[in-house]
Amino acid sequence: MTSLAALTARTPNLPCRLDPDLFFSDNARDRAAAVRACRGCPLLEPCAAVAIETREPWGVWGGTTAADRRGFRDGRAWRFDGAGRLRQKCGSVSAYHAHFAYREQPCGECTAAWEARLEADRRARLEAEHATGGTTRGYGVHRLLGEPACERCREAVKRQSAATRRERAQRGLHGARGASATSRPVRATPGRETAVQSLAIAS
Ligand code: SF4
Ligand SMILES: [Zn+2]
Ligand SMILES: [Zn+2]
């Protein structure tokens, strides 16, 4: 990899050579001016590439500050966006989220990466549900994946529906019993009360 010194030595009249103090200033305004000066430089991209790759800790290089470059120490692919900002390259889930941080709609490449991750997560969830036999949650995941549910998940839903129906029926039954005992006045003759309750249970 070429060094920054070697890269810049071959090109005359570079802004960073004409006014080096600006590029190594501690002042934020100076740094911003240096970044702007880089944007018109023919070495912008290779200069940024060398500074990021060699983890240059000082100064403005290739339109990036030391703080900008620190975010790319992990070797992530980078790019300059339309406003000249150093950004991670599109096509990943983190780049997808970064679009929102910059208040912009995710691009198609990042959306595709995010959708692929989402589908992989759902497939993993489905596998876990299938490992315990079909489940109602698995049924929901099949639906989210836009595919028909498998037999085992459909059976799980049927079992749950049947259980819910039974439970409701029992609740209704008890409700009817409660209502018959409280809302319908019954004469205080033991034989009569017993007859009404028997009728409610039979229905
Ligand atoms: S991009 Fe900036 S730091 Fe790099 S050579 Fe050009 S002026 Fe100098
Ligand atoms: Zn993108
Ligand atoms: Zn299933």
C-alpha cells in the first residue's frame, strides 16, 4: 500500500501541501475548511483510501477527519455520499439502518440486504418451532414468509381452535348456569330450583 507521503509527492499544488497548518489544525472550523479543500482534489478517493487503511491518526486526509476514519478501523467498506460524507458502503443491514440516521430512504441494495436478513431470521424461528413439532407461532411465521403453512403447523392451529371452542362452550355453560341462578327468580321450593338447574345443564 502506498503511503500518504508517496501518494501526495507526485502531484503538485495540492491544497494540503500549500497550507499544511489548515489540515493539521485543532480548530474545527479549520478542519471543515480542509475537508472542503479536499473535495476539489484529484487525489480525493485514493488519499482517503490510504488514510483509512493505514489508520492515519492525525490530520485531514482525503476529505476525512481522524474522527471520521476511526469509524472505519474495522475494515468496513466505505464510500462518499452525495454530500461528500464518509459513509459505509451500501448493501448491508447496518447501511440500511444508517440511511434512517441520515434521514433518507434506504436504497434498493440496502433494502434487499435487510429483507434477506429478515427472511433468514424468520427461517431460523420457523426451524425452532418445527423442532418442537408444528406450532401456532410457526403458522404465523409461515404467513409472514408468504408461504402456505406446513401440515404440522396447520394441525397445531386446529388443535388450538378446538381447545378455544371447548373453553368458550364451557364458559358459556357456566355463565348460563350463573344467570339462571341469579336473574330468574325461583320459588323457594327445593323441588322447583332443582328442576331449573337441571334444565340449564342439559342445554
Ligand atoms: S485529498 Fe486532501 S489531503 Fe489528500 S492529497 Fe488532496 S488535498 Fe491533500
Ligand atoms: Zn444503501
Ligand atoms: Zn410449519
